[in-house]
Amino acid sequence: MHTATPPPARGIRLRPQPIGIFPPPVSLLLLPDRADRFASDALLSGDSRVLLRDEWRFYRLALQGRPNEAAQLLATDATPIGQYNRFVLAPSAELYSALRTALPAGLVPLLNAAAYSAGLIDMAPESGEARDAGLDGELLAMLLTVRATWHMEREEPEAALPLLEEAVQRARPCSPLFAAQLLHQLADLRCGSAPQQAIADYREALRLAGETPLWTLRAELWLHYGMALQDAANGRREVLLEAVKAYQEAIRAGLSQDANAEMYALAHNNLALAFLAMPMRDSSDQLRMGIAVQSLREALKVYHRETHPELWSSAQLNLANALQYLPTSHPEENLAQAVELYEELLTVRNRALDPLGYGRLLANLANALAHLGMFSPALEKMNEAYKLFHWHNETELAASALELVGRINERLGSGIEAEKG
């Protein structure tokens, strides 16, 4: 990874630092000044498997989720960076008070950021404090990010946005992967108010992240990019197809039932919804319908009635609806499964609390039963759905249900006449 090297900050000689790239508390650790550019570049690319020299063993332990052991390694390190890192790994009010006056000016804003992140102080450092200390590049970007977090916790997104924007610009030349993660935060923040800008931010974040070994970051970026596209699609086929590709890339990044199951299920569920939102035009659309059904089945391997009741209910309903219209040489099997899914959903839907949802479910079930030739139970369910729609003044739904009642009666009458004949 080719990065611009910012000038040394006061008390911090090795630049750029892999600050902000890995999860806390590693995100705030600093590497001491040792000539190991290969390892430093690997960490800047998100490679946590790189061989680290003995002086950086504390960093390896922190990456492995062993902060206490890492802090013990630094117990006898009297250097300013060693003392700062020990505080990041094992923060305490006493150590914070001692280091505030003992550390060089360039480390104090970072110390304050670490203290805020640890909940020891209530105020995040301001950007002016960092600039006065001579911090720039990825170090300034980290402090701007912490300050933006402070504003977000106070529900002040309008104050957080410019801080994150500046953080991206500061990090981009020297730490592209950190800039990608900041763009991810920025896009998440903009999705509701500026969806097209959010989409552009996700694209740039994906470009900067490249093929980083941090596969969960790549998966999350692709997933959120797809969701932003899907929300902005308004039925446009080309945008929905782009969203589908994003979800597929998220899954290919490494998601599975065993590796981040929640994200895996969400990617499959949204992929299916994107396909189902497209109108059927040609034979390739029939294939996509089959992929949608398979994706919903994958999501339901994670979403269960007991653990994810709402997500399970939604995926179950979408699967049942898709099965009714899935092109196949054996439609009866799909219709029978759809009936089972609808009937199971009826056992968890509350008719009193959601009469219209209950009515729609009854109508879908009646439709599937009618396609199976089970006209009597289909008529019973559709009549019940009609009554619910009529009682709650849903005239269009009631008219549609009444029309289907008429069709079922015709089919039922035809069947009786055929039996007589």
C-alpha cells in the first residue's frame, strides 16, 4: 500500500500509524519508533497476521484480544508512547491524572481521546487542541472522529458531519483504509438525508478498502452499499440489479452461517427482496425468482421463530409469496409448502392487533389453496379476509377479495357440475 508519509508529530516519530484501523482498544494504540516499514505497511492495509518484532509484541497480544497481557508487557516501558499505550490497554483515573502532565504535548490530545473512549472523562478533545499539539494526518483524523462521536452521542449529527468529512480528507493520503472506515461512518450518517451522497461515499470507501484482509469491513461496506441502492431504487431495475451485485459481493467476502450469521442472513434476505421487486420480463427473471427463493431459505437458516420473531415472520411470508409464483414443472409442491408457511404464520399473527395484516395473510393462503384446487377451504379463508377488509374500510382490498371470492365460487361450482356429470 503506497501512502504519503506525514511529518513526525511531537513525541511520535513513526508515521503513518495504523491508528483507527482495528477494533478498540487497538484502534488507539501507537507503534513505537522502530524501523520495520514492512510490518507497519501490512498493519495499515488491515493485515493482522503479519509477523511483528519483539518490541511490538504488545500490539500482537492486543490484536489477539489479550489487552491485560499486553498492558503487563508495557509495565516497565518508561517511554512516553509506552506509558500512553499502557493507559489505552488498562485505563484508570489515577494513571490518566499522572500522564496528563508527564506526556509530551503531542500525546496529550490522544490521551484525552482514550480517556473519553474509556468513559473516564465526559468531554472529547476538540480539533483545536490537536492542531495546537502539532498533530495532523491520521492522528488528527482519529481525534476528529472521537469528537464526531461525542456529537453523535448527543444527537447532533449536523455537528458531526463536517468533522467526519475533514477526518476523511486528513486520513486519505496517508491511511486509505482508515479513510474508508471513516467514509463508511459518513455514509451511514447521510443515508436518511442525502442518499445519493451516501451511495457515492460507499463507492469511494469500497475503492479505498480494496482487497483488505479485513473481510468483515468489505462485507459490511458491500452490504450497506446494497441497502442504500435498494432504498433509492424506486423500482428502477438497473439500480436493483446493482444492489443485488452488492449483496452478492458481501456474501462472497466471507459471510456464512458460521462467520457473522446475522450479516449473512440480512444480505440473503435483502438480495431476495431486490429480485422480488423486479417485474418479470424474460426467462432470466425466472432464474432470479429461483435465486430469491434460495436466498430466503438461507436467511431462514439464521432467522428462527424463537430468536428473530419479526425477521423470521417477514422472511417466511416473502418465501411463501415467492413460492406461489415460482416457475416450476411441479407447482403443486411449491404451493403446498406455501400453504404450510402461511398456516404457521397465522399461529403467530395477532388478528386483534393487526387485522389488516391478518387479512392479507388469509387472502394469500386462500389464493394458494385455490391454485391447489382446494376451493372450499380457499373460499372460507377469502370470505374471512373480505370481512376484515370491509370492516376496516379498506375498500380496494375488500373489492379485490370479493372478486376472488367470485372466481373461487365459479371454480367450485364448475367442480360440482363436473362431478354431477
